[in-house]
Amino acid sequence: MSLRDIYESGFDEESGKTTTATTCPECSGTLVTEGGESSCTECGLIVDEHRLDHGPEWRSFTDDETNPKRTGAPLTPARHDRGLSSEIGFGKDGKGNILSGRKRRHISRLRHQHGRARWRTKAEQNLAHACGEITRITAALELPRMVCEEACTIYRAAQKENLIRGRSIETMTAGSVYAACRCRGSLRTISEVAEVALCTRQKVRLGYRVLNAELGLQIPAVDIRDLILRFASECEVSDEVRYRALGLARIAEERGFTNGRNPSGVAAGCLYLACREFGAYCTQTQIARLAGVATTTVRERYCELREERGNCNPNTESTPESKF
Ligand SMILES: [Zn+2]
């Protein structure tokens, strides 16, 4: 929201006119903007309900606010210089005129020096490399721009806290991407991140653990139901299997099977048991690969659940498990 108390101008969508109101139209009292509403301090009349600050984003600290210039895209944490870099082009000037040979040689020398002066410190150069790597990983995982920027913000915080020293940039970038996925609720497993990252699963996990422990990230627990729905759609199982797997997830949560266990493993176990109950064709290996866990894990979770299911729901004992 705005840092200013009162919006300097508003926009009336119906009439399409820009309104500039700083006094109440009824009693001429002072208007105060809070929580997206402009209200009068005297009589409480709500004058405006804009959640956007339509004023200019600059603030001038000098008296002449005559013509402050601004240009370019909004700032982004996904670039080492927050998107404020400037490039010296080739061959043509700003108006599209061809440069003379003498000028071109001059510009070429400037470009050379510009490239050298780009990094102020080694840390900044590393940050640029990391930002590029994070952008590449998030693009390969088809994650939204928001997650990419979140990952870059996490990486910057880690660099500020001196967590990168002694660890590879690849480890920490992959860890940041996974952490950003968890923070934003985008479901990606460590294995999926490791597949496109330039490091192993163990390294991704290490990077994530360091970031999580040292930066105190606000990461919600993974919901097993989300994982089940994802694995189920990739296995292309029927709706009844999917529904049954969700029911099994509820049983697993109630009986405490999810405590201290890998959510992917539990989700895989639920789905595999549901598949077997309904005779859907899906192998342990297939589900294990999707969930990024070992086949043994799927089997263990499956056996636990099967015993538990027997205790709580005897109706499912007559299911066609003999098919397998
Ligand atoms: Zn008023």
C-alpha cells in the first residue's frame, strides 16, 4: 500500500476522470487513507475505495517537483542489479541512425569497459550467476514468475547472512528454488528440482535445510491430498480410485501415519492401496518414480495402511486384490 497517508489523486472508473480530493465533499474535513479506503476524519464518510495508489511512484525530497523523469520496467529481485542494467548496443544510435566508423570504434571501446565495470564485487558477480541459474531452473520446472522472484529473494537473504560461503552456488540456488516452491505452495518434489538443477538430490536437500534452518522461512506443511491428486492425475487413474486414496489419506492422518514421514511416501502408499482395491493397473515402481521415493517406502506405507484399513473398514476386504 501507499506510504503516503492521503492519495494525491484517484481515478473514477465510471466517469473515467481523475479525481483529486484531499478534503471531504460534505463537511470539508481532512481525508485519511487506510486499508484501501479514503475516509473523512470528521464525519466518517467514505469517499474512495481504491486499493491501488494511482499517484506517481517517485517522491521528491527537493522543492521542485516540476518534472521528475522515470523510465523502464519495474524492479525485480530476479536480476542481480534488480533490472536496472544498461546495455550499449551495436551499430545504431537511439534514433536508429547508422553510426560512422569512427563512432562505432568509440562505442565498441566503451562497451568493452562497460562489461568490465559491470561487477562491483565478486559477490555481485556470483549473485548474477545465481539469479541466472534460478531463472533457468524455474523455467525448466514451468514455475510462475512469482516463485522465481521469491527464490531470488531467498538467495539474496542467504548471501546477506553469509550462508553461501563454503557451499556451491548450484546447491544453494536449487535449495532456494525448492524453498520458494514450498513457501508459495507450488508442488514440486526434491527429485524434480534435482533433475533440472546442476546438483544431486542430496545437495538440493542440504541447501534447503540450511536455508530453512538459518533464515527461519515460513513454510507450511505439505498437504498429502495435494500430492495424491497430482500423482493420481499423472497415473491417469479413475475418479473412484482418486476419491478412495483421499479417504485413505484421512485415515492415515487420523492414525498418525503421517508424523515424521515423507509426505510423498505416504501419498504414494495411499494411492497404491487405492489402486489395488479397485484393481487399477499401477505398479509400485511407477508410483515410486512419480513420488520420488524408493519402492520399499511405497511398500512399507502400503502395508501399514492396509493393516490399518482392515481394522477400521472391514467392507473393503472383499476387493479384487487377487488380480495382482
Ligand atoms: Zn466529512
